[in-house]
Amino acid sequence: MAKKAYGLNTICTHIGEIQDEQFKGSVSPIYMSTSYQFEDVDIKRYPRYFNTPNQEFLAKKMAALEHAEAALIFGSGMAALSAMFLTFLKKGDHLVVQNTLYGGASNFIKEEFPKYGIEFTFTDGYQISDFERAIQPNTKVIHIETPSNPLLTITDIKGVAELAKSKGILSTIDNTFASPVNQNPIDFGIDVVMHSATKYIGGHSDILAGVLMASEDIINRVWHVARNYGGSLSDMTVWLLERSIKTLGLRVKAQNRNAKKMARFLENHDDVKSVNYPGLKSHPDYALAKSQMKGFGGMMSFELREGLDASIFQKQLQLIKSSMSLAGVESTMLSPHLTSHALLTQEERDKVGISNQLIRFSVGIESKNDLIHDIEQAIQRTKELVQVYM
Ligand code: PLP
């Protein structure tokens, strides 16, 4: 009988385990050495070369999760993203990049690319025609983010992959918001998948890491560049990340369920003006999201109705933390204009629709009723404070 491919939770638990041959322990040992005796002259193990035992085995797990041939583990999402761009773009090349994008990535492109002589165009929107219009004769990479941070816009992954392929351009995606549980872009033809593993993959707000997944050939090309920049992850943290991923499937599915309930609750609330969540039928790209995502994720953003100040509201939360980052098992909220997208100008934020009232909500695994109660009491308290009477 042919061997059945493992299911998600089996991959999370068992793929990339290092067998403890010496003591038969149940979990992977950690190899902290920065110096390894030569097995043969071609294999030089060194943590900055991304090839210690823990780094190599975790890469197998990540590759399996994203249906890729190979992976590289980095010290942060930005280390992964910068290594990816600087491998495939050189002086005189051009990048087409989605306009609704994580602020740090936009910033990297705008601040660093001119120093390398790399050209770029931010699209006017996230429809296929917007990407097509932005392509130039020297375009080498098209980069997308879907669902995007913080507006949860949905880009047609297959459409972008096909467009890129038809023109001989590499397609790359930031898949952080979806996580490999909810979306596997390689199945739709995307060449390189990138994650900030600081988010769902780590999942406990205690690890900074990044990861790239692609074909053997692409990962090999990135490896040659990345070992020069030095952005690998320490083996202790690689080991912690492997442990975190054992519950990735369970955590993200619980977050999907909670988020759907929270999105419906917010959408039906009189004091909420709008909700951006791809799992709501009111989302403009609900059908597209449904066709390319297995779950709608734990991220959303919303605006309270006029007069209910977003900052005052967040200060009233008692259970949900108003804090940076996202995707941990604990629920968090923040104002993108003050944090993730603070480096964009007001004009740039207005253009894509990031208002000062927008609140990004990362839904955790807490009991739904407790989250609802916290939001409800914070709204009531905000009303009292801003003296808005019904
Ligand atoms: N991509 C997205 C969508 C993010 O939200 C972030 C961080 O918030 C990053 C990339 C950067 O990842 P890191 O902070 O791990 O460098």
C-alpha cells in the first residue's frame, strides 16, 4: 500500500523531529555547537550557514507545512524578506509590490532599495489589472501579501502566480496573516512563501523568527546570499520554535473559530462602524478568500463609530492587551497608524484606507464570552468617558 501523506497535525507534531539515538528522549535534542568536525570537506556545519541539525530539521517541518521542497529558517521575518528580495533583485531590476502591505516591509523597500539601485512600484490596488499595469520590462519579482496587514484585503494568489509566470517573473508572498494552516500559496503556483514566524508559527509572543519556503533550487540560491548577510536563527530558538509548531494546527483552528464569532459580534454591534474580516459575507472578496483559504484566520480590523476614540477604547480593555505584534494565543489590539504603519505618511495611509480610528484585532484562544464581555465593557466605559449618549 502506498504511504499516505501525513495530515496537518501529524506534520506539526512529527515531521522534522531529531531522533535522540543516545537516550531515546521523546523530543528533539538541541545541538548548540558552533563548531562541527568535518564529515567531508563539502559539509561545513555552522549556524550562520543555516545547516546545524536543529536548523535543517526544522526546515523540513516548515517545508512540509507549506507543501514546498525546501525551507530556510531566519532570525526574523524581516531577515527572511530582505534575503529573499536581495537574492532575486540587483541593480537595475524592478519589483512590483502590493500597495496594502506590512509597514516594515514597505519601509524596507523605500529606504533600502534606492541604496542598491533597485527600482520598485507600489500597485494602485490589489486586483490583477493593478499588478499587470505596474509591470515593466525590468520587473523581476512580484510581491503580494494576502490577507494583508491591517486591512485584510484579499489578493487572487493564482491570478498573480499565473501573471508572473507568463512574463518570466518570480512571484513571492508574505503568508504571515494566514499561516500555513489556512493557506498554502505554493499550491496556487507562487514561487516563494515567506512568514514572520514571530506570529502564528511561534504563536506565544516569545520568539522572533522568519522562514522562506520554495523549491530546492530557489532555496539554494537564497542560501548563497543569506549566509553572507548573517540572518540565521540561534539553535536554542530553533528548538523552541519546533516545540511551538507542535500545536500550530490546534491553535490556529481555535483562533479561526473565535475570530469568526468575534467578527460577527462586532459586525452586529451598533457602536461599530465597519469590520474587515475575510470570513464575513460582507467582505468584498469573501468568495475569493473562500476559494484560496482553508480557514479565514484570526486577524481582523474594525472601526468604532464616530465619537468613540480608538485609543480611549483600547485603554479600557481589561483582558485583551493593547500591544504590539500579533497571532499569539492571547488576544491583542492596536492602532496601526501608531504602530505597524506609523512610518507611512498620513497621505499614504489615507490612500490605502488606514484611518486613525482603525483597530487591528488579533484574536487569541480565550473563551469567546470573555472576549465579548471585555469589548462590551470597554465600549461602555469609552462612551462614559467621551460623554456620548445614546
Ligand atoms: N510580515 C508581516 C505581515 C508582519 O506582520 C510582520 C511583523 O509584524 C513582518 C512581516 C515582519 O516580521 P518580524 O517582526 O518577525 O521581522
